[in-house]
Amino acid sequence: MEILEAFDATGSLRAAAELAGCDHKTVGHWVRARDAAGGGLPVPVRPRPRVDAFAEKAEEWVRRSRGRIRADVAHRKLVAMGYEGSERTTRRAVAEAKRRWRAGHGRRTRPWITEPGLWMQWDYGTGPEIDGRATTLFCAWLAWSRFRVVIALRDKTLASVVMAFDRALRAFGGAPSYALTDNEKTVSVDHVAGIAVRNPQIVAVARHYGLSIETCVPADPQSKGGSEATVRIAKADLVPTDHNLRASYASFAELEQACAEFSDRVNAREHRVTRRAPAVMLAEERARLHPLPAVAHTICFGQTRRVSWQSTISVGGAIYSVPSALRDERVWARIDGSELVVVHADAPDGPREVARHALTTPGQPSIQDEHYPPRPAGALERKPRARSAEERAFLRIGPGAEAG
């Protein structure tokens, strides 16, 4: 349009080309096209390759896979059958075939009208590697207020799950009536006639907190979409990738801090469905939550130990260090494979793993420097002090006498 405007203003192809910053032949092309179209510009139509000859086969694959076949897989099959179109065209054809299949066979659901204080969901996401070891993101979601809690875990053992479950409930400020999750072995040990058989220990945990733990149908992520969405956005933000430009974590404590900051950030901003911040809605929902027990459920945490004044505990006759801030506190210690895991369960915000050691033997203590504060500068230096006239006379000789 700028080219044609310049031509109308000047009446010259070359003058219009100079004004529009293009070649005069380009100006001539668009002027002739406008004149041929009777005052308007023709709309260019680019012919697209079609898959009509293979459309029936694409429909068959969508039908046999119940709408789950990927377009790239369908494209590879079509190419092997002689198809010469692009993968982009195949994606369009497969997407259209899926839309037609879902119109007659797709799942139909009604919106879930949530009730305050009734439901929470939790799920797990694969966390970043720290020191060559994988971590897990425990993601909990309170249905009515959309309040999210993300907690970093070193593993998915029952003790770690209960620890994160307690911390999530204390972040909510109470317990809802139901908690929905997947059929992990920590929750469901078996299925009989399609009915889940609960892990007895998780039943005891649910009784301790006054709620009922339910599980979704296997391979049905739509039944717990809230926690699935929490996992998705948590992984996109917390796991370092080429897209979010997040640097790798130097320690597990740094990942824990990042999870806490992420939870604060998503709960403080307006939710797109409710148009309110989840933290604001949680203040209202807490009136409908059940009170929490004063202490966490600790049956799966191991054995209790009292931290000595040297910030150590003894397990099996071997000495292990714990953070010095826990001196004279009670901790729980359990053996997990080849490691000793130490949990502090008496904190106001719930139990937390505080130390992890490789198993050792009596006489070979496992001491970690990060459990102790750094020594003050000059703590090991001893300055000479004169206690008699002779010693004072000796020190007055000079720095060499003091150094000697």
C-alpha cells in the first residue's frame, strides 16, 4: 500500500520507487496488478499439497489409536507409502481427522464446581539433577483457592512423601476432607477387580491428619488436572533448560529456596479462572479446613535420636553429624539403602530432611563441614602473654621473640 500511495502521489515509477525504498520494477508490478483487479489487489493463493489419496489411511490410524497417534509418526508411515507432501500438511490432516473422531467418540465432561475445604490434589514431577543425583518435585494444589505448594524431595520413598504431605498441609493452614493422587506404591499397593488396595501406612497417615486419601483411575491424568498443571508450570520454571535460561543448582538447599520462591510468586498473582490471587482466597478457605495435629506423623521416619552438644548422633555405634542449629533437639534417623537419612520433625512448618550420610562403621565418623559454622578468623592462633618480669623483658625484644 505504501508503494501504491507513493505512485499516486508522484505518478512516476522511479520517483515512487525512491520514496518507497524499492525497485521501480516492483512499483510497476503492483500498479499493473491493481489496474488488472479493477482497483483492488489480488489475494495470492498458494496451492498446498493434499493428502486426499492417503486420507482414508490417516483416518484409519486415528480410529485404531483412538485419537492418540502423533502426526510425525503418521507422516513417516505416509512417506513410506509414497506420500510426497510436507510434514506440516500431514499435521493439518491428522488434526482434522482427530477432531472428527473426537466429535463422535471423544470424552465429554462437565466443569468441576469446587467447594472450599473439600479437595486437594498432589502429584510428582522430575526435578533437576544436583551433584549427579535426580530430585523430585512434590506438587500440591488446593482445589477451591488454587493455592499451590511445590516442595523439593531427594526421593519418593514413603517417609519423604509423608514429610512433604505434612509440610503442604501446614502451608495450607489446615487439612481438607479429601486428597487425590496417583496410584503410587506408597499409596496403592495393589488393585483387586479395579479397586485400589491402600498401603496400610498411608491409611494411618490419613487417619492422623483427619482426611481421606483417594486415587484417580490409572492412566487418566484428566481426573486430576489441577496437580498436573502445577507439575507442568513448576518444571517449566524450576528445572534448568535452554528455554528458561535458569542456571544449575549448586546445592539441594538452593533448590528448596527456589521452590519456596516459586510458590510465593504463583500464589500472589491473579489466577486466570478466579480473577483473584490464590493467597487471598486461601485466607477464606482456611475457615473450612480441619485443624492439623500439633506433631507430624512420624511412624515411617525411623528411630529417634537426641543431638549431642557436638551436633552428632549415634546410629549403630557410628557417629554422624547434623546441623549445629539442632543441638539438643530430637531428630529421626532411618537407613535408606546405603544411606542414613536424618529428619527433624518438630519444626513449626513441618518435618524436613536435614542430613544425609553414606553409611559408615564405628570408629569412622561421618562429619560434614557444612553442618558447622565457619571458624572465626584467627581462632587457632595463640598470642604469647607475659606472666613475669622476665617474660615481659623477653617479649620486648621484638616480633621475633613473639613468633618464637
